[in-house]
Amino acid sequence: MDFGSTLKTFRKMAGKSRYRLAQLNGIDQAYLLRLERGEQTNPSRDLVIRLGLALVFGSQVVTLENVDELLLSAGYAPLQRRHRLGLTGSAQQ
């Protein structure tokens, strides 16, 4: 699935309006609409992460794994988390 479709799917899963998601990220609602429609491409990795985290915030459905999917759909590497790096317990010092 392309980035725009993935973003729209996760936004709907999170129960957030375009207006609210744009507001949470400090971007224009029209820009978000263009991203979802595929009319605007190549958002920065930072923006994709911010959008993903805003979708996770307050949602019981959208997870960090979905943020990884969103990043991959935009052509970026997924987030690195400590458990993926084999760091646990005292090894995190």
C-alpha cells in the first residue's frame, strides 16, 4: 500500500479527523489531504514519525508497529527499539 493510503487507513483506525491530525502536527489540513490522496509525495521522515506518533497517541488500536508500516510505506527505515537491538535489563546501562 502506498503512503497516502496507509496514512488514511491508520488515521481512520485511530478515529482522528484530518483536522485534528493536522493540528497535532502543526501542518495545514490541505497538505494532509494532498498526502493522503498521493498528490503530495516525499514527506520528510520526521513528519512521517510525527504523524505516526500522533496517531498512536490516545489510540487503543494504532501501535508503534503501525508507525513502522507508515515509515516503510514512505520509503524510510522503521524505528529502532531497544528490544530489536538485543538490549534488555542491565545491558541498557
